[in-house]
Amino acid sequence: MRFGQWSKIKVSLIVQKYGGTSVGSIERIRAVATKAVAAHRAGHQVVVTVSAMSGETNRLVSLIEGVSDRYNKREYDVVVSAGEQISIGLLAIAINALGVKARSYLGWQVRFLTDSIHSKARIREIEGFRIREDLEKGHIVVIAGFQGVDEAGNITTLGRGGSDTSAVALAAALHADWCDIYTDVDGVYTSDPRIVTSARRLDRISYDEMLELASLGAKVLQTRSVELAKKYKVPLRVLSSLQEGGGTLLTEEDELMEKVIVSAITNSRDEAKITVLGVPDRPGVAATIFGALAEANINVDMIIQNISESGETDMTFTVPRGDYQHALETLAIPVKQIAAREIKGDPTIAKVSAVGVGMRSHAGVAQRMFKALAADGINIQMISTSEIKISVILAEKYMELAVRTLHDAFELDKDAGDRVIAR
């Protein structure tokens, strides 16, 4: 839907979210202001959520690390949340300069109430009365994404990409008619266009497929934002703030989607593998290992357990690469407690995944995937599946080749009607 078409539809409450690239300069902030004002002048109520200007959060993190490499997460949130204060103020000024009233608010001012897990907080409640009052007065309301406040009044942040979650949560709380996520790409693609030049933009994708893609490494949307959109049935579009276009609509799946076996291939370098060798085969050892990781707030993804004839077990699992050293340190004592023989790891792995709701109703997807990888000499180290996803762990050096191989194998460069359904 182009902005010029807004006058042809009913008056709605719209939440728009703009990422750091979209507000990365004064010129781009003015362009965002123009988009918001266009929607407002078409008669809609408009709430805008923005990130910090491109590169600003990284700059703030570097300042923190320059002071100390052992910083308190509470103070980390105080510092990194400052970036959004600048962008919301500048955007409100730009909107006012176009003749429309605008008010900007930080997360604590409109009370994005969160838990107290600093740098990874989750939203519990949004008090929307202040926003609604301003909307009724004809204001465009500009809200800082990425941040909130806990019950004790401490500033919290939602993790990288948290502005997406802020926008969708806001849309749900305000019962918005839809939420538009503006970024530097014009939608969701069948694969990363930087790796696969023939990748196509998808007009529509199901919440479940997007949830898998987001959790598997696609950088278009934060996983939590997709979870919220699905839970509260928020109509969600991914659009480019730098060019016009229809973008990609996230919606509930339908029969047409189910006819497509694989919708996209995604990849992630943010992976590390840890193996605990010689684990005694007795109750409680797995709880000891993964309990220690949970207490350290380290997420575990894929898990494989092999039991030998001697009664020993080898456990292999993956963690985010940024948590790799922390995980090894965390497990040093538990591994001794359970009398395991050895712990080793590999931070040079990658994950490649095929995603599609059509997998629920079509057999042979795994065989087709593994055959294609084998033909190109790509060894699979680990495998994980769900109803609509197959993921493999492989050496990082083969990641891009694997992505291109699978994109070709499932003919994702073609329209759905032109693909070979089964082999």
C-alpha cells in the first residue's frame, strides 16, 4: 500500500517503526517525518517508534567497554538507552516543523513495564492512556523503542532489535489496525540477497515461518516481535523506508502457503558448538549441565546425545557464539561434579535452515536437502527439525555454499507455481 492510497481507506490507528538506518541522518529523519505526517493528514492516528541513529548504540557500547570490560548490566542499560532519546527528539522536532503537533516519550515516561533482566528485558505491560490522550488531541506520538522500566524504576533494555518488539507490543496494547516495520530492506526474501543473487522478495509469509526465520538468523525482525504479532494477531508489514514498495505482509497461514514446500533458506554465523565427553549415564547429569547454563542466562539451541555401549554419554549442543567462552567457564565446575571425561568446543560453525509450512504436508524434504548438500561435498555435523523447519550445523567455511545449494535445490528463484513439488 503506497502512502498516496491512504486517503482511500478507513481511518485507522497505525504504529510505524523505523530502524537505525532509517533515522541515520538529518535527511532521513526528515523523510521519516514526511511519511508520518502523510499518514496523519490522511486522517489516521499515528504512533511512531524509533531506534537510535545508525551506529549510535555501537558507539555507546564502545564507551562502556572503554571504561571497563566488567560492567554492571543496570548501568549498561542506562548508557545504551540514551541513543533513542536523541532520535525521538529530533523526529518530533522534524514533524513539528512540517506543521503537525508531535510529542516524544522515553520508555519509562509512557511506562513500558518490563521484568528486571537488564539488557534482555521482556515487556509485561504498557500503560497507553498518555499516548491515547495525545492522539485524541491530534498529535503524532513518537516513542523510544528498545527500552522500558522495571517495577523498581530502573531503566531496562530489550536486547538488540528490541525496537521491533516495542512497536508490535505497542500496536497490541493500543489495538492498532496494523503495524509497519520500516527498515533498510524492502521485505522478507527467500534468502540473504548478499549470498544468493537470485533471492526473491516474498509478498506474504506466515507468522510461524517468520518466527522460525527470525530465530534462525534472519535479521529482518526480532524473534520476540514476531511472537507478539502472532499471539495478538497484529497485522504486520515489513517495508523499506528508503524506497516505495509493497513489502512483505506477515499473516496467518492459508492453503496457498501450504502448497509451497520451502519458503526460504536462512543462515546464522552466531553459533558455537560444545561437547561434553564421557558423561555418566545416570539421572540428573543433563539437569546439572543445562541448569548451570540456564542460571548463567545462556541459551542452548540444538542438543544431541549419544550413549555408547560402555554406558558413557556424549552431549553436544550449540550456544550463541558471543556466549561461547562464558559457557565453557560456566561448565568447568559442573563437568567435574558429574565426573565427565572432557569438555571441548568449536566456535567456527554455522547453521543453515530450510523453512516452510508446506513441510507439514509434504514428505521427502529432508532427503532432498541432505542429498543436495552431499552432492556439493558439504558435511553435516548436527541436525534439528520441527514441523516447518530443518536446520543443519556445518563448518562455517561452507555456509554460503550451502545456502546457495539449497536455494537452487528447492527452486526458490521461481514463483511458487513454477516449482517442482516433489522429486
